[in-house]
Amino acid sequence: MIPQEFRIPPHKKLIILDAHDTIFKRDLSRQADAPLEAAEDKDKVAWVLREGFLNFIDYFHGVLGLRIVISSDGGKQKLTEISRRFGIFKSLEKIYGSDHMDPDTYLKRLDLILQEMGVAAAEALFIGDGPIDGKSCEHYGVDWIQVPNTIEGREFSFNRFLHLDFTAQNHGLELQKIVNLKEVHYNLSTPELIEHCVAKGEGSLAHLGPLAVSFPAATEARLVQYIVKEPSCEAEIDWAGEFQPFAMENFEQLYLRLLAFLQDREIYIQDCRTGAGPKSEVPLRILTQNAWHSLFVRNMFLQLSTQAQRDFFPEYTLMCLPGFQAIPEYDLVASKSFVVINLLKKLVIIGGDWNPNRMREAIFAVLSVILPADDVIPLRCTSNLNAAGELNLHFNDATRLAALSPDLRYFGDDAHGWGRDAFFNMEWGVLMPLKGLSKEQNPILNKAARNFGTLLLQCQLDEHRRIDWDSPLVQAGAMAGFPITHLAGAERSGQAAPPLRLFCYLHDPKLRFPLLSLLSAEEAALHLLLGFQQGPQGTEFLPFFGNRPFTLAPAKYAGLLYERILRAKTQCYLVNQAAGTAAEVRSQMEHLQLPGAEPPPGQPLNCLLCSPLGPACQPQPAQVELGRQLVAHLQGYAENLPYELRKRLRSAAEGNSSFTS
């Protein structure tokens, strides 16, 4: 229920809004050196839109047709500039600045606003945060609602004003301006979605109940992804990384075409959430064109209880519409398939692409921006718990073999959040390649892949509708997606204490790295930042082993991760999964993850930036050359690294490591 104090009566025709600390909040990221109390000149402070205000103005002005004005003691020119930058100026009837303040009483001349707008005082409502707002309303007989200011009430969102029932017939879709749909399927259960898939020919039931689905392969070698470039995010995003900038006006144009595309169409809605902890929970609404995409969402993200559905308000909305293709020359994108994230409008659009994992990746891209603001670090890794409840993290363990020991409880498959004193699984599902999951190779995952409700992607079935484990499709990258509950003994709470151990896997068949090395916090952060692999095409460097898309600069995540490792006193290891060493590595890994396990003594294990687990070994020429290469690559990140990591890197560059000296 919406609190009574944040309800706008239905007879109101005009909404008058205070500006600073009401609808605009201070951009703390741009004024870290200036105390808030020193910023008396509001025109010199950097401002961004408050949470939920775009929804507020889209609903009350765009849907209900109420007139909206700003009444502020700030400069009109500056207010106009801010409003234009965030795209709300066109929805405002007028902006009243400091020139409408009474010079004697310093009250806002609401009588002049009412007269110019042609409405009675009883038909107007003022929303503000300070005593001047309240006294002005009392003096001129205008009803007012006081909201927490943006300094003391940072958690407040204008979404609390919205009178939307997301379980009703229209499901609150008017907030996104979506109308004239043929049919809406809301929060269908797993059996219902499978029935829809089979009836529509989207997929077929396989032996024991999984749903097998095939879809068109991507026509582009690499899908170009975009983030709308606007004032609240433009300084944070790593524009040299995975995402390209997209203009707000181009987004509006693309969205108008999307709304036209949706006319008289059938859609599926799943209301769900990510995160198992209070600072990691993000309510999501995901709209899909196909039932099997909705099943994928239901498997991957956390489902809502009946009570949670009644109280639900989506923080972010994602639309997955394979049939909606871009017109590159008109929409100004690189291809017909695209991903566009609008952080300001909290909207994600995936068009022209059938791969369901795009949804998962796009949600993580959003999380990688918003979680650090709540002091939670986004991570992509696999995790498990031992019998003592100690958490182990596995970075770049593509096989999941280390995390799936019978003596361990599976905790999380991919997206995680690391808070100051807790660790969270941000998802509910598991997605992994079918290759290597035959009953003989991996009985745990094999059983999960064949359960009812599992989604088999690009998988070939035999004449008995069993998975053809030897088929080219399975060997080439067929996937299985299922909820974590399909794994016997999996941890369902999604919350744990900070990790006791962290394992960073790499592949170096030339054995320049030993099988196992102990890392300091600095070394672990730098190795993850490196993402070194020796592949068929030579040496590769993929920050965090290519487990992106991260949206901020990789060095920033490395710095945040270093701080968490240091705070939690996490033991860190580097593991070389070189060919022919799998059995030896797995044996050591199983031992190290158990309660009270200590590193095996007496082994001469040195590597670049690493401390030895045993007596120092004499580096070979190939190791020295590799060490220099890795240090040179890391130098490109040095400027954005915290002091401790720069210091460790400088030490390695000066020859104070086993591989460079």
C-alpha cells in the first residue's frame, strides 16, 4: 500500500514542485572534496534527478495529463539547463526561479503561479522538502506534501507516489506507455509456460521433462551494446569497454518504434528480483515476446511470493523482443540486433537477438553500476560452501568441477555481490554448457540438466527424445539452464559470510605458472585484472577472464575487490588448469576447500607477483619473459588503481618478483 501522505488526490489539476533536494539530488560523485554544508550556492552544485522522478512525471503528466511546474529559489537559467539535460523540460509547463520569491517574507509567490496557470488553490498541490515550502503553502492555502530531502532521505523514491496495481488487468504497463496489447500472460508458473511453449511450437519436451528449444544463431559475430549517455552516468561508464554511448534522443526515437511494434501483440511478464540481501535486492520486471524466454527468466532470477507480488514495484524493466529489429541507418545502431540500457529511465531493451543469456548479462551490467553505490561489489564467479559454512569463490572455473564436489554445497553460479560483512548470490539459476555433462562425466549436473523445467538450448535430441551427448550441437555449445534447486544440497538462502578462500584459475599449458600458488590480496586483484590465458591464438588478456559486461573501468573493480579481500582476510590461490594436470589439480582443490584446510607444504610454487608456498624456485627464461609481458600489460591500468596495487605493480616492474628478477 502507498502511504496516505504520498497520495495525490484525484481532483488535483496542477502539481507544483520544489527543485533542489526535492526532485534534484546532489551528485556526490562530482563533489567529493566539498562538504555539503559548504555548498550554499545551489547553482554551483552538480545536480541529478532523484530516484523515481522520471516515472513520476511520465505517469502524472504523460498518462493522467496533470500540469506540472517548478517553484524554486534557484536561478531559472540553471534550472532550465538541468531540466533539459535530463529530458524533463518538455513535460514542465513552466519553471519559476528566484525571481518569484517574495523579497520581504522570502515565501514562494504561489498566488502568482495559481493566477498564471488559471487554477484555484484547492486544485493545486505542492511537493517540497523544506519549511519555506510549508509556510508558502499555508500562506496561500495550497495543500502540500513534504518529502524527505535528498541528504537525510537518500532512500526515498518518487515511485511511492504512483498508484499502480501491477497485478491488475493492465499490470501497470501504462507506466511504460504500452497499450493495445493482444494478450498479457502474467507470472505464469513453470508448467504453464511449458504448456505454452509446446502448444505454440516454441520447443519440445525431452525425456524426463526438460524443454528443448532451438533458435536462430546471431548474424553478427559480436553484438554491439549501448548505454544511453546522460549526465547522471556519463562520467562513470567505461566508454572504452563493452558499451558504446547512445544519445537520449535516439533512444526516444527507438522506443517509439518499439511501442508501435508491440501493438496487438502477445507478451509474457515475469516480475522477479535479483539479490538475497537487503542491499542487493533489485526488483525486476521482464517482458518477453516468447514463452520460453519467460521460462528462462523464471529459472534464472528469484521468484516473488504472493505477498511480494502485491507490494511489487519494478526498479528496472527489461524487454526481450527478438522480433523487434533495429533499422541501423534510422536508429543509428551498428546492426539489426542490439542491447540498449537506459540507466536514467531504468529500462533495458534487447532487440533482434534470440540468445536468452543476453538478459542475464544486461541485468548484471545494470547491477555493476548500482551495487557499488550501496557498497556492494558485483562479481562474476562460481561459489560453494563447505560443511563449516565457509565460502569458496572460483573465478574462471568453466567446468564447475571444483565447485561441485559432493562434500560441498553449491552456493551461486555466476552473478554475486560482496558487501562489507556479507556475500550474496544475485541470481537463482544455473546456466552451463552441456558438453562434459554426461552421466559418467558429471552425474550431479547431468541429473539437473534432465529435470522437469530445465531449459535445453540448441540441444540435439535422439529418436527417443533423450539428449544426444555425442552430437555436434552438444559438443559445440548447447546449454542447460535451470534453477539452483535442481542441484541436490544447493544453498537456497543466497546469503553467507564473506569468503574464506578465493581461487583464480588460468590456463597455461607451457607450465610457466605452477599448478598452485598462494596470492596476497594485492596479487589476487592484479591477476584477476590481468585475466591471463594462453589460448590457441596466443596470449590473451581479458579482465576478470572476460566475465563481463562490467560497465565501470576494470581497474575500479580490481580496487574494490582488493579492499574486500583485505577486510575479510580471504585466502587467495592461483590455479593452473593446464592440460594433463586436471586430476592433480582437482585433488588439491578438493582438499583446500574443506574446513580447516591448509596449503600443502614444501612445494616450490612461485609465479609472477606471487608469494611462494614453499622454497623459492629459480625462474626459467620463458618465465622471466612472461613476467615482463604481464607487468607491462598491467601498467596500462596503473593510473586508476589504488595506491597499494600501484605499489605492488611498481615493485614487480623494478624486478622484485620471482619471474622478473
